[in-house]
Amino acid sequence: MQGQTGTKVNLDKLDFQIIQEMMGNAEISYADLGKKLFVSGGTIHVRIKKLEEAGIVRGTKLNVDIKQLGYDVIAFIGIFLEKSSLYDTVAKELKKIPEIVRLNYTTGNYSMFAEIICKNIQQLRFVLHDELQKIKGIERTETFISLEESFIRDVRVTKASE
Amino acid sequence: MQGQTGTKVNLDKLDFQIIQEMMGNAEISYADLGKKLFVSGGTIHVRIKKLEEAGIVRGTKLNVDIKQLGYDVIAFIGIFLEKSSLYDTVAKELKKIPEIVRLNYTTGNYSMFAEIICKNIQQLRFVLHDELQKIKGIERTETFISLEESFIRDVRVTKASE
DNA sequence: ATTGAAAGAGTCTCAGT
DNA sequence: ACTGAGACTCTTTCAAT
């Protein structure tokens, strides 16, 4: 099991380097990335194919500045449930609200933790008051509106041995 | 200012459709996306170029299943500061910790809100105890470990008028 | 603004090492 | 496994509408 990192395939340093590089910029050509990592473009291609087949790489996503699209409000919501057994049914209801972009079941103070993206405070208020409060099983919520995003970045990936 | 959505360029329904589609899958060819949206591949190209020049589209990112790379622990950290004026200096220190992938300055209970990705609980414990507690200005922290990610998705983008 | 076609660049396959 | 070259596909440019 040496060198294993929670997956079935064996990944070496080059695989991690490719992932790290392309997490930030997936548009770089295989030839250019190969030059940067001192292998041929063909090798990059083979590695990425392996990573896709293993399900580690799931494709690429457009990186969009949603503020410029009019989405000015990001907030985090701590959710208290009446009973923690209600998790699945409440999660199902929360998924119906498109403004909620992420939901985690967490340890600690709150039962669940959500992230919400809205165009403005009015829309946030509507979701919190008119939609969330109607869901059976939610005892109460605490909202943390983001006044500033200091940074958001990708995790620095390394082999287990490093 | 009609039709404006927080940016300088005017975006129509097609622009939003392109963004929505490619936020989920940036690998689709212009020809195929054009077919889906009933325009030519050339039109898709022109629109994306416009969006890039406006800074709305910032490129593409590889979508990676980090659990398979051995990163099993996601946690959220609510941070209490001794004085809220310490925000900038504390943010600078937090940015030095690569496991912290996101930091927001927030309203409500906490001064700041961080997200952290670690390989295991031991590494999380190390960051929380050995690294965070050493930063001057942090009064205390509350940690919420994610036991399950119910869902994570892109925001549904629409024009202001819709 | 949109289109379609030609030129240029990148991906993918495969035989050789 | 890695490489490099050829086949193929996609992006990019541009003249016409």
C-alpha cells in the first residue's frame, strides 16, 4: 500500500504536478505543460487520460466572476435542526432552492452548514425568511454575510509521502 | 442603465446561457454548444471572447475529486478576533497556511470565516492547534468538521430582468 | 451581430524505443 | 512508460451578409 493516497491508481509526483497546474489553469496545452514539467506533450496526455478514467479528473469548469453578473451577496448559514434525524429530508428541501450552492452536514454548534449566493440583500432576505423558515425540521438559522472575500484558492496537493 | 447587471458590458440571454452551460462543462466544443443554443460556433466564439475581455470569464479550472487524492477532511472555522481592526494582519497570516483555501470577513457571530482542507484529522489538529493559535489577534476559534457534503453546485445565473 | 469556410493550433492515436 | 509524427478535431480569423 505504499504511495497510496485514498484511490485505486498509483499516482506519482508528475500526476500531482499536472493536477496542481491545471487546477489553476486548465487551458494550457499539453505541449506547453510538458515543457514546464520536462516531459513530452504525449506523456501529459496519457497521464490526464489515466486520471480521467480513475474519476480523479472530472472535466473542466469555466471560472466566472459572478459579481460582474450581478451576484453581490455571498452568505453562510448555520442551521439548527429540531432532530438530527431530519437531515436528509431538510437537505432535500434545501436543494430545491437554487441560491443555495453548497450544503454540508457538520459537527459542532450547527447541524448543517449552507452557502448561499444572491443578487442582493432583498433576495437573501426572501430566501431566509420566506423559503427557509417554511421548511419543517429547521429550528432556527444563523446567517453570516460575507463583507469581503480575502482569498479563495485551490488546495496545494502533494503525495502522502511529502 | 437598463439591462445592466453590475458590469460594463451588456449581456443578453445567450451570454448567460453560454456561461451557465460552461460553468458545468467547459470542454464542450463551440460547434456543439452552438447547436444546443441554436447559433453557429462562430457566434459562441465571439461571445466568449467578449466575456473574457470584460473579465467576466477568467479561464477554466480542472475539476478534481480531491478525496481521491487523500484529502479527506473539510472543515469550516469561525474566528473571533480580539479587535476587528486586526482583520488585515490576521488575514495575511492565515494566507500563509496552504490548507486554508478560503477566508471571508463576515457579519454576525464571528469576525472571519475560513474553510480548510486537510488530509486527515491529525493534520487538521496540527493547523488548528499549532498554527492558528500562534497568530496574534485571534481570540478563539470554533471548528465545524464536514461529515458529509450533501451537494455543491454552481449558482443558476439569470439576467436581472428574469 | 452572425455566419461559414480556410488557416492555424491542439488533441489523440500509434508504432518505435 | 515515454516519445514523436501523422490523423483528426477544435479554435481562430476573416470576408460576406
